[in-house]
Amino acid sequence: MNHETLLTSDSQSSAPVDECPLTVREAAKFLGVSPQTVYLWVERKQIPHLRVMGRNIRFLRSDLETFRASFKQEMENA
């Protein structure tokens, strides 16, 4: 079974299939925020994410890099 059959995307990502998804905790560390903030963004559909086996949330690093860049730009313009 490969990643394509296990992951359902809530984003429009075209990342490589072999990219290893990050956990909420790993994504939070990468973005410099708390895991609670990441869960809030997921709930509000503000951050690209994947659902693994229906419940577990995962993130692709390539999606997070794009999100982080746009997030930093928003903070600079505020």
C-alpha cells in the first residue's frame, strides 16, 4: 500500500508522493507556533493538511514552506 491510498488531501497539493508527512507537533515546531495553534488553523481550514486514515492530521513540508512564507508576509504587512 502506498501513500496515495493512505492519504486524503484537504489541500490542492501536488507534492511528491515520497515526501514524508509531518505530525502536528513537527509542523508546529517548523512554523514556530504551538500545536494548539496548528489545530486551530486546521479546524478553520487555514493551513493545507492531510488526513491519514480519517483522523490523524499530517502536513507536507512543501505546503508548510508556502504557508509560512505567506504567513510571514501577512505579519509584516499588519
